[in-house]
Amino acid sequence: MSKTAVAGDIRDVDFAEALGERYLSYALSTITARSLPDVRDGLKPVHRRVLYAMRELKLDPKSGFKKCARVVGDVVGKFHPHGNDAVYETLVRLAQDFAQRYPLVEGQGNFGNIDGDSAAAMRYTESRLTEVAEALLAGIDQDAVDFRATYDGENSEPAVLPSRFPNLLANGASGIAVGMATNIPPHNAGELCDALVHLVKHKRCTVDELVERVPGPDFPTGGVLVEAPEAIRQAYATGRGSFRLRAKWEREALSHGLYQVVVTEIPYQVPKSRLIEKIAALLEERKLPLLADVHDESTDTVRIVFEPKSRNVDPAVLMESLFRATELESRVPLNLNVLDAQGVPRVMDLKEALQAFLDHRRVVLQRTTRFRLAEIARRSEILKGQMIVYLNLDEVIRIIREHDDAKERMMKRWRLTEVQAEAILNMRLRSLRRLEEIEIKKELKSLGVEQEELEALLEDEKRQWKSIIAELEDVRKKFGGGALGKRRTEIGTPPAAIQVPVEALVEREPVTVLCSAKGWIRAAKGHGLNLAEIKYKEGDEGRFVVQASTTDKLLVLGTNGRFYTLPVDKLPGGRGHGEPLRLMIELGNEHDVAAILPYVAGAKLLLASSDGRGFVVPADEVLGQTRAGKAVLTPGEGAVARVAAPAEGDSVAVVGTNRKLLIFPLAEVPEMARGRGVILQRYHDGELSDAKVFTKAEGLSWKSGERTRTETDLRGWLGQRSGSGRVMQGFPKSNKFGG
């Protein structure tokens, strides 16, 4: 045997090309056969196979239940050659009324709960189809859809379901494929039927007209939709967007003027147990100061009770703080990425998705009509053959009794078809009655009338759409009313801007912010720390010490003149050495931190750069909203920002590196929002070292070692702004008022 015969056909193939082909095949398989739903029936292949297998097992709504293990076995063995667990998880989800707006499977046993608990093993649970699933499968035996061979070629499965029910938007879908994903929230079937009927009657209607009938998603767990109407319209017009969903709550009065807040509906796909655990953890971490306690009093309905810290707490403010900190408010994405009728993935808008469903229903109507016409033709053929029996009864009996080739003789004698002759031979003797002949004539007449109506239906497009409207009206009547069809998600309005004080989100505690010379920052609990006991990394030392509280914001001035804002509660704790400040703000390595101080609303700051220029700025003007900070002070060429000090007093003291001190009225310094400022002090051989605002009547104070010195006789250093000043004896060698 040759080497070629052993090795087989060997070809040289470019590795990148071969890898690309195989990855493309994998990607297409993932997109079309696993992750994206079909726009016509809203199902992925695994969901479709589960429903079809259950139908084959005759698990219709009026029959008894069967073990889920039996269903899973049939699905895996005949249609879906994957793991049992994946199929069972699909079956379970189709039965969960908190996951599916219109469940397709009715379960008996433990199918999980809204807390996030998993279902019991498949050997313990039972299932059958619901009426909604029955509507999806209606007409599947009437050549309504194409069938294809299963993975092993032994059976066939539907490529899509007939789907009388608008399942794609009614139940929604989600999935992640290769390079694309889909997220479709559930909607109300009654509203969808209204929109579909309107679209049939007004082909050129706009998406806005459809949104008037489909105002937003309708989630199985309820909640309140608080998205702006413009955003909802935009999402449906593009097929992409998101919806803001909040828990539904109410104030429940108690005795002695007390109250509690009760949440009765939570956002979609938020496990209740995880939600409560998160709230309890935040409560323990003292991050929900307005909340005293939380209780879960849920039974088969949701009831989460929140106790406020005091009766004076506004319930709206309490809930706003919870919405901001927990999953009581969530965003549900919309990405209407589906497979169209040709199996091509694309993002559709609301109108396109609804029109695709209508087009599918029209195709199904035409196919089932043709199927029924073929049935009528076959039945009429048989009945016409049977009529010959009654007209020639004695002769037929004689031929059957006397001849072995009775079938051929009858076909030749009365020009019968093979189907008619076979039907005559299979007739029972009890059918040879006069009454039966009358019934056949009636049936033939009835079939003739039905045939004419069906042929007229196929030839008239308007009749077809009228029939589809009748179907939609029937679906709306069946599934759009009652407990199942009633809208569960309330369409609310965007909430008013409620100012939640920082104290509502963070408990106020005193802290001391420590920042080292190399820029490592942390917040140690309490004030009045023994700074001698504070430890820093080897080769590092302390630089800034700021007393603040956890509800404060820190203003950080960089030598580039930009201000950065940091919430104190976001700083690392006092244990350890902290974290680099540069990881929290966008401060380049070529710049350094010039000053750190707490933000005080309504206060004013004196800013100064090393070239002796500066101005007064309101603290509210320097708050930065991003990591990049806000440009406020513009240092001159070669200069850097150096001072940011509270402007509290009536006088300004400026000292240069030449140790000369100048004092002048604060009124001489202009107030600006940003810029370079005016000259505060002139230098011939130095630059600005420090500046301070103080009250002249109280004297000028500075730190000298561990002591604080106050000088009240300042006549020798008083002057006008932009002077050079005089040297002050006894001033610290650091040339800093802070020591």
C-alpha cells in the first residue's frame, strides 16, 4: 500500500485562509442556528425543537402532563444533539411566568422562582404546552411551513413555526452570537395586535403611529417604565436603544405618624434575593443613611418593606437614593437584531418586525389554503366515485364477487381513477344505504362551496388581509384580555429631578485625607490624628493633610492650573498606603499636585501661580465633572499653579521665595471664572511661594514648628497689590504659612 493511500488526499492550504473559512462557518452556525431568533416566530432552533417535540408527544393543553425528562430525551435524541442541561434550561425558562410574558410551557413542580432559585431536576418535573404554544403550532400539519431533515436524517423538523401569535415581540428574546447580539424585551400581545391591524389597514403608516399603539415593553414582573417618550420612539424607529425601568412602590402608613415603603414589583430579570442581599450589604456598609432596615415579606407576590431612619424622611427621596444605588432601577436594552425570512441577520425597526410577521402569516394563509383545496379535491374525487356505487350497486357487487381483478374492471367500466376504485373496494356494507347517498350529495355540495371561497381567497389579496385581520382579532380576544393579557408594566413619566443630598447616599463621618509627596492618597477615619504615627511607603513622606467628612468633595489643583473633583467616600481607606492619585484623575507625569482642599458650596478661593499672578474664583466654578478636570488658572510661560486657599477675610498675604512678605486688601484682587489673573507680588530674583487670605483685625498667623504664631502689628508689610514687600523676621524657612 502506498503512502498516498495511507495518508489520504494531502493538499497545501494557507493556514490563515483555512482558519478564516472555518471560523466563518462557526460564526454563521452560531448566528443562524443558536443565538438569533427568527423574525417570523420569534424562536431560536432549540425553542422550536422543544415545542415541536412536545407536540409530537401530544402534550397539548387539554392532555395530561408528562415528565420533563421524557421531553428532553426526545428533543436530544431526535432534534437537538446537545447536552441535556441546555435543553432542560430552555424548557424551564419557557415555563417561568416571571421570565416569559406569555409562557409557552405549563409546568407542574418546581420550576424555579423570582428569587433566582433553580428548578428541580427534570425527573421530578412535568410539563405540557400552553394555548399560546398551541397558537404558534396551529396549521403545522397543513403544509403551512417548510420542513427539513434533522441532524441524523431520520426525521424532519419545521424550519419555522406557523405562528398565529406575534411571539417575537410578545415574549422577546436575547442572545449573544459572534460579532453581534440581540436583546428584545417582551410586549403586550393585545397592543401588538392593535398595531398589526393598523399596519394592515395603513401600509404607509409611520413608526410613531405604531408606537401610539405599542407605547413600550410590558414585562412579566411589572414595574414602571420611566423612559422619555422621545427616547422610546427613537428606540423603536432605529431598532436600538434602552428603556429605564423602576420598581413599583407605595407609601404604607403606620401608627404614630410612622410609615414604611412597600415595593410590590421589581425590574425584569432582577433576582429578588440578590437585590435584597445588595441592599442589606449597602445598609451594613452605611451607604444608605436614610434607610433603617429592609424586610422581605414576599409570598407568591413580591412585597419588600423598607423602614426609613425617621418619619421626617421624604419617601420620594428615600426611594430616589435606593434607585441610584441598587437594581431597583435598571436599564433594559433593545437591539432588534433578528434573522429575516431569508435567514439573514439584520437590525429591524418596529414597523419592519411587524410587517415581517404579517408577511409570514400571509404566506402561511396561502399555503394552508392550497393544502385545504388539495384535500377538498381528493375528498371530492372519492365521493364522486362512491356515488357510482349507488347508481350501479348491483353491478359493482357482481364484479367484486365474480372477478379477482375487480379494481381494474371497475376503473375501465366507469372510467374511475385508482383512488376512486380503491375507496369503493374499502367501503363498508353498512354504508350502502339510501341515507348515505344523501349525505354524500350534501357533502359534495358543501365542498364545492368551500372550494369556490378558497379559490376566491387565493386570487384576492384584499380577502387575504381581511382574513389575517380576523385572525389577529381572535388572538387579541384570546390572549389580549383577562389576567394574562392585562398590561403589567405601568407607563410612567420621566421622574422629576429630585435633589438627593449626599447624606442620603453616604453616611457622614469625619475623615482625614492624607496625600504623600509621591501622590498616594487615602482617607483615615476621624480627625486629630497623630501625624507622627502615620506610615508611608519607603522613600515617601507626608505632604497634604486635609480634614473632611465622607460626604465632602475634594478639590485638587494641579500645577497645570486644572481643578479635579474627587468624592471623599470613593477614596481608599486609611489602612495600607492608599492608591496613586494619578489613577483617579488625568494628571500627566509632567505635572504635580499643587493644593488639596475640601469643596464648600458658595465659598470663594484665592488662586495664584508661581509668577505672582492670581485672582479670586467661586468654588462652584472649579468643580470638575470628568477625570480630565476643569481648566481654571492659566500659568504664564515657565510658571506653575501653586496656591488654592479659602478667600475668607479682608486681606491677602503673599510671600515669595525671596522671603519678602506683602499684605494688601482682598478687594484689590478681581473675581474671575478662569484666566491668568493680575499681579499680586513682583519679584526680581524669586517667585511666589505661598499666599493666604486673613482678617487683618485678627492678625496674620503662621505655623512655626509645632507652634502657631500670630502677628498683629503688620504696618511694615502693608502695601498695594503688585508691590515687592519686605522681609519678615521669624517667618518659617519653608516660606509657607502652613509651616
